[in-house]
Amino acid sequence: MRTTLLMLVCLTACGASTTQTRRTFPVEVVVTAPTTTLESGWTLSELTGSMALTELRFFEGRVLVAKRSFLADLLLATAHAHPGHYAPGASMGEVLMPLDLDLSRRDSIAWGEANAVTGPYGSAKLGFGAGGVRVKGVATKAGQTVRFDTGAFTRAAALEGLRFEHDMDTGPGRVRLEVDLGVLLSRVEFDKAGAPAGPDGVITFAAGSAALNGFDRGVTDTSSYRFTWQAI
């Protein structure tokens, strides 16, 4: 009898914690550009470009993020913010339509409606398309000006462990994804592009260069992407 009662209590508690309701909510993207000098000493302007996104998925699992500074990156070339001890857990929602994100825009860009369920959200995953990520702009430091083009950086695997902590209910609202170009470009050494300027004065990052390596680390840095819930 005692065992039966314990099982009933467990089933009741577990049932209460896993009850979910299907819902949808819109997802929008905002691209932000740095307004102050980066930690690396570079000041950026005239930023344009594109980011090919294929999907967005939400998960229950939370993630701890470890982050190092630009100065630490000079000592540890592979350092970047990354999910530590991350397990995605249950799938909570998804947007499966692709988005060719214009990185020159600073207004809100609608991505699509997420098919989702209520419950505790802890993280997200971004999928990148064949078009990759490409940024163009002007970088200045100590009287030096570099007109740069990162070239298209392509990433085959999705980027996991993006923090999004929210207890989702049926209340109206939307998810906002902020793509922070200041973080994304914070590790780039623009004077080490490994190539001369072209006829138009633009330097395109060469394969294997320190500049491209820094861009790679910025694209895969989870802190370049921030999710928030916007109640309506």
C-alpha cells in the first residue's frame, strides 16, 4: 500500500511538471553595431553584410557560458565563449524557414512564427546556410584605416548552447534575437588580413590569416547572439 501511494504521488507530481500547451509566437531579429571603440582598440563603421540562417530551435536545457577577453585570445588562439556542460534536453519550439539576414539593417526583422509548447526554456540552436556569414566595413585604429571584407565564412554545423532562459506560458509576446556585430568582430585583427588591398581599396581576409581566424571565432562565439522574450 505504501509503495502504491508513493507511486501515485510521483505520477501526480511528474504529470503536473510536464503538462504542456501548444502555442506559437513570432521571432524577430535585430542587428546591432558597436557605438564605441572595441577592447581591441579598433573603431568600426559602415558595417554591412549578410548572414544566411536556416533554422532556429529552442530547448529546455540551460547552459553555462565561459567567456574570455580579446587580450586572453591573443594568448589562447582558440578561445571564445562556449557552452560548458551543456545538454539540450527536450525540444520546445522551432522556426524552420530560412532567413537571409541583412546585416546593414538596424530595425526589427521578422523571421517567422515558432511552433512551440509552454514550459521552461533554457537554450537555443541556430542553423547556418550555404551563403555563410560575411561582413564589410571600415576599421580604424591609431591613425590606420582598413576597408575590409571578411569574405563568406561558412559553418556546416549548427551553433548550439545559445542562452535563452524563459518560463514560457500562453501569454502574448515574441522572441527577439539580437546579433551583436561588436562581439562578432571583437577578435578580428584587421591589420593582419594576409592580403593587399584590391583596386577598390578593400582588403579581403585571406585564408589562414589572423584576421579570418578572429572572424571565425566571433561567428562561433555564443555571446554574439542574445535571445530575449518581449511581452506584448
